[in-house]
Amino acid sequence: MELFKPEFGLAFWMFIAFLCLFLILAKWAWPFIIKSMEERADLIDKGVAYAQEAKAHMDNAKAEADKLIAEARNEQAEILREATKMRNELIEKAWGDAAVEAKKVTEAAQVSLEQARKEAEKQLRTEVGDLALQIAEKVIRHNIANDDAQRALVNQYLNEVEAKN
Amino acid sequence: MKKAITAIIAVVIIALMALGYADTAAHRAHSGDGNAEVNPQEIIFEHLGDAYGWEVPFNHSKRIPLPVIVRGQDGSWHAFMSNRLEHGAQYDGFQIAQGGDYNNKVVQVLPDGSQYRPLDLSITKNVAGIFIAALLVLLMVFKVRNWYKKNGMKAPRGFAAALEVVVDFVYTDTIRPIMGKEAPKYAPYLLTVFFFILTMNLLGLIVIFPGGANLTGNLAVTMVLALITFLVTNLTGTKHYWKEIFWPEVPTALKLPVPLMQIIEMFGIFTKPIALMIRLFANMMGGHMVVIVFMLLIFIFGSMFGTAIGGAMTPLSVALSLFMLLLDTLVSFIQAYVFTILSTMFISMAHVHEHHE
């Protein structure tokens, strides 16, 4: 059968054609294409590695920033708490101070009141004495007629004093 | 829109392919001696075989002439175009034999009337097909190379991208894992083999010129390819590879006094390339054969049960042939890849070193 008998001419030309094709491609085409492809693959690999690294860096930075923010929040809360505490303390202290002051004022007022009373008492006593002396003087001056008249006089003066007070 | 146009073009091409097969088959079926009897075997082998001219579809009286180069019995070279030998004509003492030992080959008619088969280096249909395939591969690869040269590190576009997928698959995913450090040294050969076989396979599926020559379904073509792999394997083989063949590490009784292992290993050297040769040849030839048989069903049924039945077979025939053509397209890729990966393995197996074990 013709199909199973390899023709010499065909094999000869096939060999020539393949050899030429191989020599041309092996010299000018394949090494260049393979090199280009591998270089680009390398470039892409490096790019991916770089991107991953950059992403890791960014993730780190983000975590750090988050940490900082959380810390700042805590600090803020702390400061607020502290301020509230301080304010309360201040208010309390002010209240205390005010109470003490008020007490002092009251006490001072009481003292001065007492003094005024005492003075008034003293004055009253002086006045009563004077009055008694005046009465006595008048009584002594009228020490003439009758006892009745003198008694009436005393009474009159006493009434006067009472009316005065 | 673009998709629709592509689809239409694909359908037209496939339809043309099928039409071409049908046309060829019809011509062959009726170009006999007017006898309605169909001889499928003759038609199939004529279609699968070589020819001295390139047939044109839909015009059977014309063939594209190709040069015939022969060396006669007296040692003189003769070169002329094949159209001088058409229809049994004799030129310069040469003619195409009809029947006999040299059926459809150029023979020299000697003065005593006997036929002499000269040394035949004609550019036949298959040789021209091989040249066209080689040229296509050359154009294709250089187009990609120039793209790389111009665009450097950019992501590939268009044809370069299409080819890069294939190169990447064959080189990065197949040759490099198998060969390792030696990959860049043998990659040019293996890539050339892959693209050459693939182009020849696909050209064989296209019916009209410049396709239609059954290239990889021809034993001479696959033989040359296998022979080159055989030479590369054995000429670059390491000492250890030869030691494994002539003095393998098996009990001495198997090596002396009867060199049993050596004989087996020697067989192994030759069976590998022969398997390569037969596998590609049989796959491609089988595919072509089935396509033609499906087309011939029309005429076989026509001659057996009448024209009407034959005509009714047409849709089935066309559908089956289309299916086979698509399958053959797949097989074209697979067989080119198989040839390449097996060549890679054979070559890398000849590069074993002691410490690999």
C-alpha cells in the first residue's frame, strides 16, 4: 500500500524544510521569545511580591493608626473623667467653704448681737440708775408735806419709766 | 456584532471545508470509467496520498502545476512542471504510472518499454504543503518575536497573546518541569517541532489550497520528525544512559552470557521513535479517512440503493463529517502536544546522571 511506504523524496524535503525552519527559529526567534517571556514573568512576580509587601506595610500602618486612635480615645475619656472628678471636688469644696464661712458669719453676728444686748443692758442699767437717782432726787426734794403725796410721786415716776420702756 | 461576524466566517469556512470534501468525493466517485460502482478504497487512498499537482476545488480538469525533479537511469537530472504529465501524457521519457508497482508515481519509460522508478525529488503536493507550513510557522513566530522586540515588557495583545498562551503551555508548563536546567537548550527544537506539527495538522484539515495536503498523515513526514528526535536523544545521551543500556544494574545472569537485558534495551531505543512516528501518522490519517468515509456514504448508498437514498444521506453525512473535522481539530492540537511532550521526555531520559537515582 502506497500510504505505508515512505517516499524518499518527501522525507528528503521534509528534512531540509525542518532543518531550515529549526535553524532560523533557534537562532533568531525562540531564545528571544523565551527570554522576553521569562523576563516579563519575573517582572510580574516581582511586582506581585512588591504589591504584597506594600499591602502588608499598609496593613501595619493602619493597625498602628488604629492603635493610636484607640489610645487617644482612652486618654480623652480619662481626661474627661478626671475633669468631672475635679469639678465635683471643686464644687464640694466650695460648698464646704461656703458653709464654714456662713457659720463664721453667723457666729460673728451672734457675738455682735450679744455685745449689742450687753451694751443695751449696760445702757439700760445706767439709765435705770439715773432714773432712780432722779426719782430719788425728786423724792428727796418733795420730802416735805405728806407721805401720801410722796408716794403718789413715786408712783408717778415709776409709771413714767414704765411708759418709757 | 464582531462575535456574529466571527461566527459567520467560522460557519462559512467549515461549510467550505465540508463542501470541498463532498466535491472531491463526488468527483472521485464519478470520474472513473462512467461505471456507477464506487470504489471507496481507491478514493480514500488517492485522497490521502501524494500527488504531482495541487487540485483546485470545483474544477477537476485543472491542477496547480508543481515542479517534478527526477534523476533518470543514466544519472541525468530532469526538471519540468507537473502539468506536462497530466492525463497520462509522456514528457522527456517520463510519465505517471497508472497501476502496477509504481501507481501514481513518475516513472521513466525505458526504450524496451519497461518502467524505471527514478530518484524522485519532486516538489509534490505534500512537499509544497510542508514548505507552506514551514513558511507559516516562520511568519507566525517572527511576528511574535517582532512584537516582543517592539513592545518589550507590555502585556501581549492580539496574535502575540494567542501564541504566548501556547508557548507558555508548551515551554513553561511542559518542557521546563521535565528538563529543568536543560530546558533553554532544547526548547527551540521542541517548540519548533510543536508548531510545525500543529501547523501541518491544521493545514491538512483545510480542503482547499494552501491546505488539503495530508502531511502529518504521511509516514515519511512523521518518520523524519521521529528520526530527528531519535538522533537528538541518542547523540546527546550521557554516559550513564549508555551504561543503563549496555550494563544495567540487574543480576549478572541477565546480562551474561546471554545479553538479555541489552537486547531489550536496544529494542527500547528504537521502539520509542517508532511509537512517535506511528502515533502521529495513524491519528491524523485515521481522522482524514473517517471524514472521507462519512462523505462517501452518500455515494456508497447512492450506488447501492439508488440516487434518492444517497441524497437523503447527505445531511447525516455532512453532520458526521463536520463532527469529525471538529474532532480532528482537537486531535491536531493533542497530537502535536503529545509528540512534543514525548520527545521532551525521551531526550531528558537520555540525560540521566548517577545521582538522580
